[in-house]
Amino acid sequence: MKTKNLLLALLVSATLAACSGAGMRASSPAMVSDGMLTGSNGMTLYTFDKDAAGSGKSVCNGPCATNWPPLFAMDGDTASGDYSIVARDDGKKQWAFKGKPLYFWIKDQKAGDKTGDGVNGVWRVAKP
């Protein structure tokens, strides 16, 4: 009987813990690694010079976003500190750092790659 009650208590605790964070980000949407911003997957994040800081909008859409996937914000995520959420043409939301939308580069293969830095003279590694 004690084992059954203990298992039930653990199950209830785990369920409550999982539900308590629903729709809320426990930490910032990006991390700092080797002086640059990375996603939770460890992949380098970039900014696009053609995005106007503070405009609340991303201008990298369509084929651009295929090559430069946005760091998407989920429903329920809220802006905090230097991180804000901007609108996309497709109706989705994207994280921005200091007003600049954040993107991944499709050609980066592993954490730490930063092959997108300087592409076409308009892509930059995002730095804190």
C-alpha cells in the first residue's frame, strides 16, 4: 500500500510540475556560448542587416526564411529583458534580441558552426 501511495504521489507531483510551466518559457529563448547567441539546440543565431531594429517585424520571409529559419516564439511566450517578439508575414512570431529578429543558418551543421557570418554582407552572428 505504501508503494502504491508513493507512486501516486510521484505521478501527481510530476504532472503538476509539467503543467505549471505550460505556455511559459523557463529561461531566455537563447543562450550565450563563446561570445555569441545560440538556440537551445546550441546552434548559432544570426541577425539580418535589412531588419530594422525595433520595427517589430521580420523582413526575411519566403525563400529567405527557408535558408535562414527564424527562432520561433511559441504561443504563450512573453518578451522579457533584451528579448522581444516580432511579427512575421506568415502570421507566426519570432524572437528578437535588442529589437533584431533572430535566425538560424541552414548550412550550419553542428553547434559552434558560424558559416553564416558575413553571408552577402548582410548576415551577422548575434552577440550579447
